[in-house]
Amino acid sequence: MRILVQKFGGTSLSTPQARTHVIGHIQRELASHYQLVVVVSAMGRRGEPYATDTLLDWIDQNGNALPDRERDLLLCCGEIISATTLCSLLQHEGITATVLTGAQAGFLTDDHFGNARIKDVKPERVLKELESHQVVIVTGFQGQTDSGDFTTLGRGGSDTSATALGAALRAEMVDIYTDVNGILTADPRIVEDAKPLSYVSYTEICNMAHQGAKVIHPRAVEIAMQSQIPVRVRSTFSDNEGTLVTQPEGFRDIQSGIVDRFVTGVAYVSNITQISVECDRMEGLQLKVFKSMAEHSISVDFINVTPAGVLYTVFDSDSEKAIEVLQSLNLKPKSLSGCAKVSVIGGGINGVPGIMAKIVESLSEHDIPILQSADSNTTIWVLVKKEDMAQALRALHHKFELHR
């Protein structure tokens, strides 16, 4: 059985015209003799009747006191409406289809309502339905606990549903359909000459997603990478094959010879605050700082620990709370709000001399101060002021010739 998983996001299903494109993609793959499992998100975005954010706004307007368990129960309605709508349209086209909720499709999760983690996927019901239907539509973003309660998987949960289901079904491919034509070298809203990428490695796109690129959720990529399931990121509104996400060895199927690409793209995360705490002979300063952040559920990033003290970042929205917590420990933190983390990402940068020199040169040419830096095997990060972020992205994109 040749199984293909297709995932369609909210904008792909929000209008009759968009849904016509979705049906076309399904018909094309059926003609290629695939058994299709289609994962759907709730239709549209905030303000549209069945979008997830619209349902959240509805709760806010009606008491804003719904417990997390009942909130997940409501949010599951968006995907159910989307799935049943698509089922009706497919049946009208003569395509046999059926709908399964995340629970019916075998998604077992923990009970962290609103941001549940998948514990297991038991796809037997999906496989059984494929014996008598051309298409099985599964509601993304949701599952159930051991006790049968509905759960949701958090932002980007439908992507995670699609790759987890693809792994459980041993699908040939998972196609993630969105409103952009694949993965680009940068955010085109900021870098006008950003180019589409034909292929990226799991590690590269996972880093791009973690560093602000919103095309696919990083957890979805991690699951695909662990299961070695190729993923394509495609546009709902064209037949272009988009961007293939796979192991670097798979690139040879796309072009002959050895792939020699140091940098794949640039990304950013904005609205962050840099916090520094100098060592004042307090024993265990570093432990006290980071333990206090954890105890107050404040996420920390961009961490530098030295004998002189600690330097790290938090989101602007958490900065006031973080400062108050540190002051309660009789510390004297310094903070700089309104910063942005700019990332240079590429599977080929590890061990290559001159990458950091190019970054420094590029930003220096535009008088952009670097407030902090860090690196890993595939990513180099620099912290800049938010007002310098757009110029930094454009400068780095051009310096590494990603526009070519």
C-alpha cells in the first residue's frame, strides 16, 4: 500500500476557491495511485467563524473562565468542522472519504491540556478505513488522554499530527501545504530578494523553525527526522513541488555531484530582552539565577555563563517579571529590551573558517552593533537592537549570496 499524507492548513481551507485547489491536489495524487490520509487544520484565521483564534476570542468574550480541559474540548470543534466540510466536497466529486478525529485515528497524548505531547500513535483504524475509502481525513492538532479526554497539541499541532501519522503509517512522504511556495532563504516580507529552496536538511529546517521561520513547526520536523520520512513543503495554490526536507544524502536525487552550500538561510526572533547579572561573590549565582527563572516559568535563551556572571535573553513580555524575580534575590540585574536575535543557518558552516568573520564584516559595514553571539554546528546567532534587525537580515542575506 502506497500511502501519502497531505496536510492542509487553515488558509488552504478558508475559502471555496482555496478548497477547490485542495480537491485538485487530492485528485492528482489519487490518479498517481496513492492511498491518501489528509490532515486538516481549522479553517481560516482570527475573525473567520471557525478559526482557532476566533474560538479563543469567543471564550474571552464569554467569561474568560473556561478550564483548560474544556477549552481543548471547544478548540477541537474547529478541525472537525474543517474535516467534515472537506469530506462533503470530496463525496460530491465522487471520491469516497471518511473522517476520523485525532482520538479515532489513534493519537494518544499526555494530559497537558493546550499543549499536549504525543505519547503514541496507533494507526490501525486509519489503515482499516483505507481498505474501503480512497481518502481518510484526520483532524489535526488533537488527540486524547488515557482516560479519553480530548487534548490539543499547541501551536503548529497539525504539522505535528501529519508527520507523526506519516511515521506511524510508514508513508512514502508527508506533504505540508501552506500559503507560500515552499521554504525561502529569508522572510520575504523583510528580504525582498529571498529565494525558494529546492531542498533543505531536517537539521537546517528545524533550526530555521526554532529561530523564527514559521513555515513548519520544529516538533513536526523532529518527528520526521527520527522516522526518516521525507517532507515536502508546498503551496496549496500551485502545482510546484516546493521544498523537499530530507537527509543530506537525499539531495543527490535532486542534483548530481556533491552539495556544497555553507549557508541555507537567515531567520530572526524579535521582541526579546537581554539580561545580565554580574557576579558579586555570591556563591552559586548561576544556579540561583536559572533556577529562579525555571520556578517562575520564564523561558531563557542565548545563554552565556562566565566567572564574571551570566548573560541571557527572555521575551519582552517576560522581562518585567524576570527583573522582579532577580531583585527579590537581592541581585542587581541590568536589562536591554527591544532586541532581536538574527540567525545564520546552514548545514555546511561547521568547521568552516571565515563564517563568523563574514557576519561581523557584514554588520560592521552597516554600523550594526553586535550585542551578543553564540553558535552551534549549524547556526550562528547574533543579538542586535530591534531597529537594526531588518537591515541585519538583508545585509547577511546579501553577504552570503543567498539572493543568487
